[in-house]
Amino acid sequence: MAPLGPGWHVTTPAVVFFSEALNAGSVFDPALEIERIYLREKKPSLGGGSQGNTPPPPSKVKSKVDLLGQGRVVVIRPLAPLLPNVTYEIVMDQGVRDLDGKLARGAGVLGSFTPSAKTSSEGKVVAVFPEPDARDFSRQGEIFAVLDGPATASTVTTSSFYVRKESDKSAVAGSISYPLKSLVGSDTRVLLFTPSAALEGSVEFGVVLKKTIEVGGQPLNPGDKEPFSKFTTMSWKRPSDVKIGNPLSGFPDAVNLSNLASLRIDVDLPAETLAGDRVEVRVYGGDPSTKGEGDLRYVE
């Protein structure tokens, strides 16, 4: 979870990591007025005598909430600049669930941070994904960085933000994009690096961010170490295609009670698959016991 502590720009997003992919409807659903992970202004307690004083309830910060990182990362972007020298709390209410319907633990205040009144301070890295020292990261997973202010797009290149193989420091070929949108276009606080091909398996990679990236007209301060973070990939790749091998006439992708018992799944495996490797297939569908919540159930 990030950021923490003082000294952040007033445009700082908050980021919360989870170990499993979340059910988006349990995190936010405007139609149902659900918002279970959010920012709120921390209200100081008011001292009082025998009568005491009750502080006003903390108010939520109007924000845009998105899921990234295959549904494992919540990014909270305030719709307006935060107030300087005011502490904000990152809060998770009860009811957040993963795709299998399991409740997330640790509800309450996850952490807090305080924006600075300085407008000329260097930009900071709020978070990167995969998380530092992550292991068994997908060879085809999203790799992104979240900054505390909008980056100048012309300064974000594959020379200033990239992934490298740590054994020989060779850069991975890839491209940069901005996966989230703001009211005026791409939100350049969130930078996505997409490798041109699947990463090598069981290899340590580094995420590099350079000071040449400008944030709010000031250089980014990624810290003294390079790379900014490291991660290790898993040994295998995802299947290239999964489809029903004996589809019902007129319903090529349908799975229901009439064909579940005899269902055959065709899986196109990557070329490096070895004899003896195990393939597990899950077929997901809506959970009728929590209809309207968006939970899923599966057979394996």
C-alpha cells in the first residue's frame, strides 16, 4: 500500500496491492453506490472538558477507482488536487472480495500520507508493479509505475522507463502507454511498459526509472539505487488459447448443465511445455447464491 508519510504532491494517487484478483463490483459500483476502498481526510480529535466535543465525521475524497495488475492492484485517483499539509487516510471497508468470493482481510485504515505545500519539489514514485522482490511473476503480466504527479509524456521513453534483464543489464524490447484516462486525455501519472514478447522464464528482471522523466516540470527522484525494483518471473507461460472442444450447436462458448458432464476443453500450450507438466482448467460462472454481487464460482 502506498504512499505513506509526508512530502507528496497534491496530485498523488493511492495504490493498494492484493494477493488475488478482486471482484470489481465489491470494490466500487456507482449504480449501487458501493465504494469500499477510498481516501478520506483525517480529522484531528477535538479536546474537551467534561462535556467533550465530537469531531465531524471524516469525508471521503471524490476519486476515480481502477483495477490494474490483472485485478490485484487498486489505484485511487482524486478528482481534484488534495489539500496541502492535510493528512489523508487510505481506507478499506468490510465486503471487499476476490473473484472466488473470499473476503479480503484487514479492513480499516490501511495507512496515511500528507501532501506538501511545495510546488517545486521533485516527483516521486508512489509504487511499481510487480511489487519489489516479487517472485513467480507472470511472463505476460502488466508492468507499470505510479507517480505522484503527471509526467511530461515526451520525457517518458524506453530509455527513461524500461525493464532490463539483471544478469547482463540488457534492456527488454517494449513500448510505453498510459492505461488510465483523465478528464483531458491520458493520465500520465500511471506508466505502463509492455514487453514486445513474453519475458524469459525463471529470470530476474529490474524496473528502471530515470531522473530524466519530468513530473510537474521537475525531475523525477527515483532514489539512489538502480534498478528501482526487481522481480523474478515464473518458469511457464500462459496458454495461447483455451476453448470448448465439443461446443453445443449454435453456442460455441456456452457451458451449462446440459454439457458440463461431457465438457472437453482444448488448450493450446506454449512451445516450451514439457511432458509431465500439469494443466489445470477452471470454468467460471456467476454465483447464484450472491446474485447481484458479481461473485464467481468455478469447476476445476
